[in-house]
Amino acid sequence: MDPLLRIDPAGNGRRRISIYQPEQQGLIFPELPDFKNFEENRQYRKRHLVAACRAFAMHALDYGFAGHLTVRDPEFPELYWTNPMAVHFSKVKMSNLILADHLGQVIEGHYAVNRAGFVLHAAVHQEHPDIVAMCHAHTIYGGAWAATGRLLPPITQDAAVFFEDHVVITAEAGAVAVETNAGHSVAGYFKNVRAVIHQNRGLLTASRHSIDEAAFWFIALERCCQQQLMIEASGIAPQQVTPERARYSRENVGSSFIGWLHFQPIYDRIVAEQPDLFS
Ligand SMILES: [Zn+2]
């Protein structure tokens, strides 16, 4: 079943999957989409992939041509939509997205694929059929924290979302992943985690739900790395969230739905301010 389809089969409306969903009827609140066919789902995924790229631009997560976001095609899950090579995140739009296969062959679209990035994404998607979307970019704070080779400690409720839900990879540290076997050597680490800190490389997030979720947790993880570096630079030892509370926070404010939900105001802002994303 498509992870975005969560209709109550009894026809009693949508299932309540989070305490944030209002019990009171008639209030405006983002709803998970309902698709009649693959094409509707595909258009949704492409629009939200474009918005995710633009959100990365807004958060200054760009570095030259580095950075790639992928989402599986709903009908052909062995194919992935991704941002075009050497196009700034702020200039990605529906018409310049590309569709590529596991080998990085472009199936649809006119632009080249980012080879170094795609090798890793394709390996992760291939080894983990449940992973729908992935994000990677070369960011300031994520890159700095990744150099420590340490897990991110839960110093805030936001950071607790990643507690026991991310790993640090030291394999292939600092090497540009242009070879297929380099991609496969790190893909195994993505089992059951939403994020990876690749030592000397930076951050990666994966979602079993949506590109919205993968993009939001990426933005969140970068921000958590910034906060962690700030508190360490202050020289003051932070109080950590206890493991029990960190797990409780992760389960309640760190679900896939919550990640998706966090992205909706960002999506709405981009649609309102940058209508050319649909061109
Ligand atoms: Zn990279």
C-alpha cells in the first residue's frame, strides 16, 4: 500500500494518526493526499520534490552543484525522480526534473544526473525497497558535525527525534562516492534509520513515507547540528534529554506523519511565493 494512502476502509473519514490532528470537525488542517491513480501520485511527488529543492535553497543548503534529492516513481519503483545536475536548488521546476534508473541512466528529462550523488542514492533505494525518498547536501553545520564522527546527542526535543534513529558512517569517509561499490558499502547502514551522518561528508536523510518527510528531517538535522556545535563552543556542558524521554519525544513528535506535516507550511509558502515551480 502506498504510504501516503491512509483512508479508513470503513469510510469513516481519515484515521487519526497523530495527537496534532484536530478532533473538532470543520477546522483547516493539512490532510494526507488521496490519489485516484499513479499519475496523480506522480504529480504530487514531483511537485513536492521541486518544493523540497527550493526549501533547501531557502535554508542555504546549496553548495555549487552538490546535493541531490530523490523520490521513487509510484508506478515504476525502480525509477527515481531527482533534481537536474548543475541547476541551482532555487531553479528546479517541474519541467527540469529528471527520472533515472538504478544505474543512473536518464529515462525522462533533458538534464544530466549528478553521478556522485546518484550512485549512493540508487544503492540505498535498491537495497531498501521501503525507502521512498532521500536527501543529501553539503551543508555548513552538518558537515562540521560530521567531521567529529560522533552521534548527535539529544539536547533538545528536536534533536530527540534522531535519538537511536541515526547512525554515523566512517566507511568511505571523505572519499567522493563516484564508484558504484562505494555506494553499496554505505547503503547497508540505512536499515531502520531516518538519518545518516557520513563522517567527513555530511548528512543524509531517508523516508519510508514521502519526500516531504525526508526534506524536513534534513532541514531539522542541519539545525540540530548547528545547535550542538553552538553549545559545545560555549564550553557549557548541556543537560541531555534522558533516553526514556528522548524515545517518548521521538515516537510522538518524530513520526513520519509529523515530518510530512512540518513540511506543509514550507510547501505552502513556496507555492505562494514561487509559482514558477509548476512550470
Ligand atoms: Zn555528497
